[in-house]
Amino acid sequence: MKIDNTLPLEYSTEQNRMNVLGFWIFLGAEVMLFATLFATYFTLAHRTGNGPSGAEIFEIAPVLIETFLLLTSSFTIGLGVHAMRLGRKNAMIAFFAVTLLLGLAFLGVEIYEFTHYVHIGAGLQTSAFTAILLTTLGTHGAHVTLGLFWGLFIILQVKKRGLTPETANKSFIFSLYWHFLDVVWIFIFSFVYLKGMM
Amino acid sequence: MSELFPRKQVMGFVFSLVLTAAALTVYFMDLSFAVGMTVLLVTAFVQAAVQLVVFMHAGETDDKVAIYMNIYYGVAIALVTIFGTLLILVWDM
Amino acid sequence: MDYFDRFAIPHPSPAIYASMVAIGLTVVAIIFGLTYFKKWGYLWREWLTTVDHKRIGIMYLISALIMLFRGGVDAIMMRAQTAVPDNKLLDAQHYNEVFTTHGVVMIIFMAMPFIYALMNVVVPLQIGARDVAFPRLNALSFWLFFMGAMLFNISFVIGGSPDAGWTSYFPLAGNDFSQSVGTNYYMLSIQIAGIGTLISGINFTTTIFKMRAPGMTLMKMPMFTWTALITNAIVLFAFPVLTIALLLGTMDRLFGTNFFTMTNGGMDMLWANLFWVWGHPEVYILILPAFGIYSEVISTFSRRNLYGYKSMVGSIVIISFFSFLVWTHHFFTMGQGPLTNSIFSITTMAIAIPTGIKIFNWLLTMRKGSIKFTVPMLYSVGFIPIFTIGGVTGVMLGMASADYQYHNTMFLVAHFHYTIIPGVVFAMIAGLTYWWPKMFGFMLNERIGKWAFWFIAIGFNVTFFPMFFTGLDGQARRMYTYSEATGFGPLNMLSFAGAIVLMIGFALIVYNVYYSTRYASRNISADPWNARTLEWATHSPVPSYNFAITPQVNSIEALWDHKKKGQPLFSGPIEKIHMPNNSGVPFIMSCIFFVWGFSFVFSMWIPAIITTIGIFVCMAHRSFEKDDGYYISVKEIEDTEKECEVQSR
Amino acid sequence: MKTKLAFYSLVISIFAVLAGCEPVMVLDPKGPQAETTANVIWISIATMAFVVVVVFGMMAYIVFKYRASRQSPDYEPPHIEGNHLVESIIVGIPVLIIIFLSIVTVKSTYEVEATPKGYEDQKPLIVYASSSDWKWHFSYPEENIETVNYLYIPTDRPIEFRLYSYGPITSFWIPQLGGQKYAMSDMVTKLHLAATVPGEYMGRNANFSGKGFAENIFEVKAMPESEFDKWVEDVKSTAAPLSEEKFKELLEPGHLGQMTFSGTHLKFLPPPEGEHGGHNH
């Protein structure tokens, strides 16, 4: 593999550049995946059957905490990629670790939220509305969970193998994924929670 | 230490917090549906753009045309799908 | 014993028992044959673990052909059942299963792999690339598709086939009205194959964006590559919708959610809506590569450059966007208001404009040409009038008020077969015949091929043209029988006769493959058709590294200008070539996916959890794996090149 | 070429056979809505026939004239990129055709979705048509009677069908009176039809709904208003009343013959509209 030293490590080989573009294209597909969930959510939002409506079950506090955690994690992983470009391996690992911890905290709050919903009678089988609510949140949550494992693997690899074109490329792609999850969350925050509580 | 906190990214973070706070007005203030939705649409899409440009470095390589085309195309079709679905199933015209 | 009851067929018949025995015997024969001839190692090394786009293409091709015959048998059974009024050949339940599997198999497991077969073989060669962007993912795509197809096909002998139509409208497909596991098979097998297709979409889009030969700008790409790019872009944005629709459907069936049910706020129309948001673009996913194939074939055998290249490109880009704007026309009668229907009517009819541009451009390409009627050209020329009928009836169906009378009738069935068969099947046979020498190093027999064409073309029209009339006379689709008083009898009999002729045509194609494999000359040149694009600039069959030297391109028809104007194509010395390693992981992961799907079909949660973990272990393995590929040395390349030269002399 | 000739003669003979038959149902309208759609269909067939003739003609000419066997072996076809005039013609004419058909479509779609033309000032007869596996239930709320699998309607009076389903999506279709519309479980759809000619017509569910789908048909009889009123009176005085238990029994999957009741099921099992609608609009 030819290595081009004029570019940042993550772009330094042809395969790396392809990986990055390929991942962007994958994100295009993810846009459609979540758009479909949103379309379904908006269609079913008021079809509550005998179950509760969104305004009845949403709580602002956990949602705000989740939003703040995810926004901050998106910032720290951005700093992580910046540190990586400066070649500062340890700083980068530290930022990635902080990101994953924030992600873990987010997931914790989300799990609390889910149990709370089920507890107050808004389970998966309650109504079309609760089903699509939990499915939309769950799909995002599953992405975050996958990201936690993926990020952990990347930290381990960077630690062991150092910053090579390969590990830098993986780290950068992971950061794209993480930022994207933040974008999705912003839409969930705005159009599921805030719209529901408006 | 300060080199690890580039101005652009810090500003981006602050801006995204501000946008979140702005979106929260729909919760704390009693806005009409139309005004509230406008606020949410504006804050959400600006927020997404901040992530895309500041944090995801969408425009930094030669592939930026392909990347932006991909995103615009995806968002356009996403909007068509969402609003088309609403038109058919909810708005009933 | 109760536990095993669910694996039994709910509606067994002698035919099903016979096929169980046949499938069992075939499996035993294959295992015995592989062991006896000591071919297990060969199969594993050369095929199951391969990441070579050409071999993956060939595997797609074989699967597609097998599925074509599986779906074809279903079709013959349907035509036989409806040939005479009050026929008792099949009962309602069997007929429902047969038309459901016919639709699913033909669209998802025949047409899709067929187009990916040709894209796999041709696209990297046409753009002068070594392979696709992500060879390992390419293998994963194929094996996911393959396992999805296998999962769908075992429904026939374990647990029962789906019977709610290929569209699986809820609530009919829900637990209340479809209690057997058939629809679970539908949901999960299409999901698995669909994930594979989505991965292919990403892979090919990246390949075409990033791996074109030096000098090949977007506007210098051959037409087939253009259509491949746009097709994969549609795949990219359409398949996630299917993923979600199937996810929600699966949850309704397995986890008791209420997305599409009749109670607790569920909405049955939502399924129809999501299904067609994917389903309509899917139609263009199928037809665009066909347009690409026709462009290549017509241009080659008219010995003319493609007329109006820019407008051709423009029209496919417009089609790709419009394909997402018309889905409502599949359910105009669902009760949404006239404004919605009017909007979607207009967008639907508007697609006819870019499609028309293409038809006229092909005609104008043939004009002033020197037309040679080879087999691929026959299919291309036959396509134009037949597809025109399909297209104009499509415009008729797109008119909402008239659609209220065509919807759900045989008129619709006639229409979409008039588009899909010339638009996909004809194109695939044309492409298959055209690129066969590139894949296998010998040509298919022209004489048998022409006979097959005439049988297929005539059989097709005799089968489907009468349906326009029975539809207008009130014959709904999917009726397993009708009374004599309806008067549908004679035309349905004519359809059945046509189906027999059609079947003979397909049998002739199989015979042609057999005959040509045995008797055709292996002494063919790299460019036996006197063609115009890059794939014909390397040897037939193609060496593993595709091109010894990366080609330099500076026009749309690189090879033609090289031949006619002497423009240099290959310059510079031979260098060592980097190649990806084979890997067994895609195959193993897909096998796990198969078990995963099977576990979900029968709600067996322990294996479902184990296989889910297994899938993630495979992904983790990939993350930690170090795989730098290998190099083919200069000497090895020179030796291979010499050998190819000698062979084709 | 010979085989092609055989093909065309076959197509022509099919047409000839059909010309001898009775007209197909959809093109033999017995009411204003079906007439509108039949007219739209004829307009579209005529327009599309023009397209087909142009394409077939061009193709036959080109394929005949430029085949290799007619040309000298050293003929070298020219390189032509395209021609703006030609390309704007092949875009322009289809655009005009589509605009024309769009106007026809929009106009006729609004027409068939509204009360039939010429009947706007008459009070429509309201009939609730609900499907269950695999039957049709027709409730006449104002007359307070209900039938199964057959439908009597007066001629020259608009009829407003309100459609819904007790199971899978079905499609209510009487080809000779007008187009079809879906009947679904969680909303009521409306279909406006009228018959001008007395007679018996075929009606059916056109949307696949499971095992009994093929036989999911009903008979429609259109008759002058006076005759219809008499039939209503007869039913009221002779037919057994429809009880809730009896109706639940009718809903069981299966096929039933024609049945007649006095009273409707709408009282004890209200249709999914208004406050009972699953729909939020």
C-alpha cells in the first residue's frame, strides 16, 4: 500500500480514502433508516389506543441530561480526532475514553427511562405509539451500544499498535459514526420529546 | 494543553449548547404550534450542520462533492418520504 | 412432540413430500460427490472464501438461474391452475403460497442477484479497476443474499411457505390471519438478503466513485457503469426503508407490537405505505441496469456510439430521483383524497418522459448504424416494442381515476410483466450472452440462442397479452379459480399455452449452456464481439488481477478509440499488483445469519441469542484482524499474460 | 422475419376474436362514474396508441434499413454525439402528451371522487358495505335493513357507499358502475356511485384477502326507485331481525349465501368513523 505523507494519517492510503468515503455513503443509508422511523413515528404519534400519550409520559429532566451527555461526547471525540492529527496518542486515547464514558452514562439514563416507561404502563405492546417510540429510541440506543464496543476495540488497537494509517483510519471513521448518532439524537430530542411536550 | 482545544471546536460546542437552549424555549414558553415547529426545525437543522462541518470535517477532502451530494440526496429523499407519508396517511387531502 | 409440530407443513401434499425427498437426495448426492472427488478443499479455497468480484459474480449468476427456475415452476403451476374454470389442480391455500413465493423469488432472489451478477463481473472491468472497493464486504453481500434465499426456500419443506402475497399486506400477514410461520420466513429471509444488498449498494457506489481508471471522468464512464452507479444510489436510500418495514412487521408477528394490527392504534395502511416507499424504487433498481446493458449491446452491434450520451445520463439521474416520488400509485384506491392522488399521478406519468428519451436514443443509435442480429441484439431489439407496451400501459395505470378500474386486476399483472420481463429478464439474458465469453472464455451457441429468443418472445406475448383483456373484463389478480360463467376461460387457456412456449424457451437456454460448455471453441480473442468498452481490453476469461497495466482513458469509448484511432490504452511497465486475501469469515458469518433467521422464524430464543452473539463476534474479529493482502509479482503477471496470449491464438 | 410475421398475425387474430365478443366489463359502463373512467381509458388508449405506432414504425424502419446484411462490408457508421433539435423534440412531445393526460387525470379523479355528475342535488342513498372473511355485509341505515352478499340499489339516484372491513384489507369493486376502493378495519372510506340502467351486475372484493378470496363476490341488482322501495318494505315486514349474536356468527370466516335481515349491525357494532374511528382525522 502506498502511503502519502502529505495527508493526515487517516487519509494516507488509497484504501483509507475509500474507507472514509464508503462510510459517508453508509451514513447516507442511515439517514434514510432513521427517516423511516421518524415517518412512522409521526404517523403513529397520536394513535395511542388505550395507552398514554407522549405528553403524559415524557419527562424533561432525563432527556436534558441525555442531550447534554451526548452533545459533550460528540465534542470530546472531536477533540480526540484533533489530538490524533497532532500525533498525541495518549491525549487521543484519553478523549476517546471520556467519550465512551459519556456514552455509557447516556445509555444508563436511557435504560432508566425505558424501565420507567414500562413501569408506568407504556410498554412495547401497549399501543402503536409506545411501540414506535420505544423502537425509535431503541434503534438509536442499539447504535450507541454497538458504538461503545466498537470504540473500546479501537482504543485497544491504538494502544497496542500505535497510530498507524490503519488505526487512525478506524478512529476517524468511528468519530464520524459517533457524531452521526449525536445528530440523530438532536432530531429525536427536537421532534419526539420537545414536540411531544410542546 | 491549549493546542488540544482548538478554537473552532470549542466554539462549535458552545454554539450547539446555545442551540439546544434555544430549542428548549418551546418547552418553557407557550408558543403556538407553527412558531414552535419553526423554532425546532431551524435549531435542529443548524445543529446538524454544525456537527457536519465543524466536527465531521465533511468538506476537507477531494471527495467533498461526493459526500455533500450523498448527504443532500439522502436528506431530500428523507424529507420526501416523511412528508409524503404524512400527506397520504395523516393529512388526508 | 408438540415442540416439533411447528416444523411440520400445515398443508402437506404429495408434491411437497416428493420435493422433500428430492431435496434430501440432492443434498446427499452433493455431499457424496464432493467427498468422492475430494473437492471439499477446492470448493472452500476457490469459491466459498473467494473475494474475487468475477467469481462472486458467477456465484450470483448460478443462484439467480436456479431461482429463475424455482420461480418459473411456480408460474407454470399458476397458469395451469387457472387454465380452465373451476380447476381442482391446486387448492386455494396452495395457490396462495405459489403466487406469493413466485413474486418474492422472482423479485428478491432472481432479479436482484442477476443484476448484481452482471455488475460484479462487469463494473470493475469497465472502469479499469483491480476489484471492488471492499472485496471482503462483497463476499459478505453475496453470502447474505444466498443464505436469505436458502432460508426462504426451506419454508417450502419446514413449517410452510408464506401465503399473503409478495406484498404481505397487513393485517392479512399479521398473526390474526396468518398463523403459520410462513410470513416469518418472508420477513427474515428478505431482511437478511436485504442487508446484503444494502452493503453491495455502499460497495459499488464507493467503487465507481473512487476506483475509475486514470482519465475516466464521470462523463466518460460507459453507460452500464452509469446505470450501476445510479442503481446502487437508489439501493442505498431505498433498502433502509425495507429494513425498517420488515423490522416492524417482524416485531408485530413475534413480539406482539401494534404497528399494523387492527387494535391499539395500529395502522394497516402504514405497512403498504412503507413497503411501496421501498417497492417503487426497487422497480427502478431492477430496470436501470437493464437500460445500461441495452445501451452497451445496441451500441456494439450497431457499430455506432451511443446517441445522446448526455441526455441518457441526465434521464437516469432524473429517474432515480423521481422513483422516490411516486410510490402512492400502488394504492391509489386506499381512500386518500383526490389532491394526493393527483399529485402522485402526475409524478408517475412524468417518469415516462426520461424513459421515452432513452427509447428514442436507442432507436437513433441504431439509425445509420450497421445492425448485426446477434442473440444479445435480438433481445435488445425485442425489448423496445414489448417494453413500449409495458410503458404506455404504465402511463394508463398512472392515471388515478382509471387506475380505480385497473387496480388489483389482471390488467396490472399484464402491465408489470410487460415491463419486468423485457426490462429485466430479456436484459439479463442479453447481458449473460454478451459477457459470457468474458466470464468463461467461450461463446454461447448463436443458433440455439436465437431459437430460445423466439420461443421466449412469442411465448411471453401469448401469455401476458390476453391478461389485459381479462383484467378489463373484471378478473381480479390472485384468484385461484373462477366460474365458467365469467367467460375468462379461453383467454386463460391461451395464457397457459403461452407459458408452455415460454418454458421451452428457458429450457433451450439451459440446453445452450450445456451444449456450448461441451462443444464451443475455447480459442476466442479478448474482444470477440468487436466491442467498445474497457472490459474487452483484457483477456477472456479474465486473469485474477484484471489488467496487467492500469489502462489510461480519455474518451467514453476507450477501447474503440484505441482500436480505431490508435489512442494508447496501456502504457508503462508492469508493476507488482496488490491483491486482497481470501477469507472464510463472510461465509461463516452468513451461515450464522441463516441459523439466526431460522431461530427467529420459530421463536427459538436461545439459539437466537447465541447466533446474535456469534454475528458480533465475527464483526469483532474483523475489527482486530490485520489483513494487508498480498502482492502478485511482476514475473507471475508476465507469465500469466504470455499464457493468455498463447491460449487465444 | 417470418416468426415476427406470425407474431403480428397472432396479435391481430386476438383482436379479431375479442371484437366478436361482448365488450369487456370496464368498457361497458352502466353508470356515470364508470362512464367517466371508461372515457378516460379510451382517451389514454388513443393517445398511447399514437406513441406505440410512432415507436413501432420508427423501429421497423430503422431495423430494416440499417441491418448489416443490406450494407456494404466496408461501411463505417458515423460518430454522432447527438442533436439538440432532435433531442428537444423527443423530450417536448412526451411532455405535451403528459401535460394533456395530467389534465384529464386530475379532472376525472375529482369527478369520480365526488357525487356523480347530474345527481348533485339529490339526497344520496347511504349504504354501509363492510367485509368480513369472505363475505360482504350491506347495511341500509335509513331503511334499517341489512343484506349479505347481495345489494339492491335504485337507479338514477346517487349512492354513497361507506366501506370498512372486519379483517384484512378488501377492495369494493363493481366494474360496470365505477372504480374500486379499499375497505379497511380502522377507517371508513367513501365511494360515490350511481346506476343509470336497471340490471344485474357483478361485484367483488378485488384485493387478495386469504383463502376464500376467489369466491368473495356479491350480486348487484339495480332497479327503478319504486321497485326498490317495494323491496325495502317487503324486507322490513318479512325478514328476521339481526341480533348481535347472529351477526357475530356471520363474522366467522367462511362463505355464506345471500341473506336478508331487518335492522342493521351498525347500532351494536358502530363502524370505525367519527368518535369510533381509529384514525385521528
